[in-house]
Amino acid sequence: MNVEIIVIGDELLIGQVTDTNSSWIARSLNKIGWEVMEITTVRDRHVEIISAIRQSFDRVDVILMTGGLGPTKDDITKQTLCEYFGGKLFFDVEVQKNNDLFFERRGLKMNDSTRTQAMVPDSCTVIQNPVGTAPVMWFEKDGKVLVSMPGVPAEMQHAMSEEVIPRLRKRFPDNTAILHKTCLVKDFSESALSEFLSDFEAGLPDSIKLAYLPVPGVIRLRLTGRGEDESFLFRQLSESFSQLEDRLGKHIFCHHDATMAEALGLLLIREGLTIATAESCTGGNIAHEITSVPGSSAYYTGSVVSYANEVKVNVLGVDPGIIEKYGVVSGEVVEQMVRGVQRLLKTDCAVATSGIAGPGGAVPGKPVGTVWIAVAKGDKIISSRYCFGDSRIVNISRFTHMALLQMITLLCE
């Protein structure tokens, strides 16, 4: 079953807010064998919204729409949907009851603007929103369905999981199954890996496809199977994935889809090891990534964010003479940092970073985007220099990624 998504909001098109709803919806639909054909983002303008609806309905039978359902004057989605599907707005007592309870639970007082949330088109089926004030609206016309949902991610996700997906599956029965198996691979460029796996890929069954999803130093390989016999498809996919594992061997450092921090955590748990971090240029971002993983307290002890040289010297024990001789962004400094935090927090492993995130701070031979990373396991330390040269936020993200990968590589030796 093919679906399209329409996202409404001026704030999305000026970059004030990032659309995370579409990717969440697409992932959720993929799990039930449905595919998103196209995602359209439009302003809060009724002509543009109607044009997007018409174009989408020319291609698919189901549109999922988010946004534009707030109580302010710039939110015009309900009025626009009345124009497209016919009918008029009316005061829905049940929606108001839901919203009264919502406010009561939070000890808040409802104002007149919020009461307008109970005004809904009489041409739709209303689905109550227990986690917000904007109801979900289900429209049907000429055998096609449009579902309008709030743009607040938590409200949209609740509506999709609890109401919209079950209703769509009942309204449009579809036996197609989509299954995935994913692994994370290191030590290859995308082109080199493609060549290495060319005969494997050529021998895959027609129902199985291989996708390459690269990030610096890592390639996420995803096998996707599509078919109507789910049990047969699962066997096919499992056999193909087993062949892929045999082919790649130790180049695979995680045998399912995971973030770098999740993959690192699995390795640490498997080895029964603990880890700490000493961060300068990454400012605690590595710690943030590691502690974003549920259960990370089993292996992560803590961090020293040694942004100032005084912290490097007084807390981590870095020799000030080393800083003066080699500079704070150097292999010599990060090696002392990693050993210092390992000693201070009494861990088996450690990671340390020192670099120039930018936009200022460059010195001769060390441009913006330069980072030194050291990782330690027991007595063994490996330090490496990288240079990315992007914006500050991108640099910090890349420094973090490479630090996690460098630690993973050491653990896989």
C-alpha cells in the first residue's frame, strides 16, 4: 500500500522547526509493509494545501497530514479541509470534554482560543486526542482517505500507534510483508564494499535487496525482503543475511541496526568492561550519546569535560609542559587526558578528545575541524588525528562519531 505525507507549517519551511514526524511515520508504516511515495511540505496557505492534497490523491489512496491544527489564526488546516471535503465546522461536545479533562489533569485554566479546538468539520470522523487538545480527523472521499493529525510529535505518535494504523489496516487490508536485517560494517569505503559484495548482491533472490547507508568510517548494510508469504520471506532473508555475515566476518561490528553508542555499549557488555570520557572540544557530547542508551549505567562511569587547560592539568593530570610544547590539540595531550580519566574514574577503557570545532581557533597546521582522539583499553592507547573542516555543530557531531568508532575498533581487535 502506498501512502503520501503532507506536512503543514511556515515554521518548517523557514527552518525554525525540523520535521521529525515524516521520518517517524515512514518507519512505522514500513513495519506493516506500507511505503511512503512522497513527502510534501507546504505553508499555512489554503490554496497550497488544497493543491498538495489534489496532487497526492492523483497518486495514492491514503494521505497522512500533520500540522496546522493549533488554536491560533495562522492554523487554517481545519477550514481548508472543510473547503476540500465539504461541510462546515461545528462545536463537538465530546472533543470539549476531552480537552476539559486534559486541562484538569494538568491543573491549567482553558482560555477562549483553546475552546476553538472543539470546532471540527462535520464531514470527518473525529478521533479523540487524549494527550493533547487538537483532535485527529479522518476524512473519506471517493474511496480515498486523508487523516489530519496534530504536528506535536508526541501527539502524532500516539494517534498513529493507537488509532490511525489499526484503522488503516482494517480499511485497506494488505498482506504484503516488508522485513529488514541490518549490520554495521567498518574498514571499507562504500565503493570498495560494493565491489567486494558484487557477486553476493547479484546472487540475491528477487525478493531481497541490499542497501548501502554510509557515514564516515562506517557503512550500515540493510537487507530488505518484500513478499506476501512472511514466513518464507523471513527464511530467505535470514539465509541471505547469514551469507553476508560469513562474507564480511570481523568487519561487522554490530549485527543489527544500532547507533554507534548502542554498538559500543553492546561490545562493552560482552567484554564486561567499563568506560569513561575526557572531553574538550566535544563538550560532553560523547557522554550524551553514551548515556542516551538505556542501561548504559552498566558500563559508563562518568566524564570530565576539560574545556579549559586548567582542568586538563589540575584534574586529569596533563603535563603543562606537554601542552606548551605540542599544543593542546595534539596526540600527546589526548593520550595524557585518556590516561588521566581512566585513572581518575578507575575504568577499563576511556576516550579523550581535543580539537578545534570552530569557527575560530585555527592555528598554523591545525585548521578548523582538526581533532585528536585517544582511546584506551587497559594499558593500550591509540591516538589519531582527523580533519573535517565543517561548521561547529557538524564538527562536534563528527568528532563524537569518530571517537566512538575509534573505541569500537580498539575493542574489536
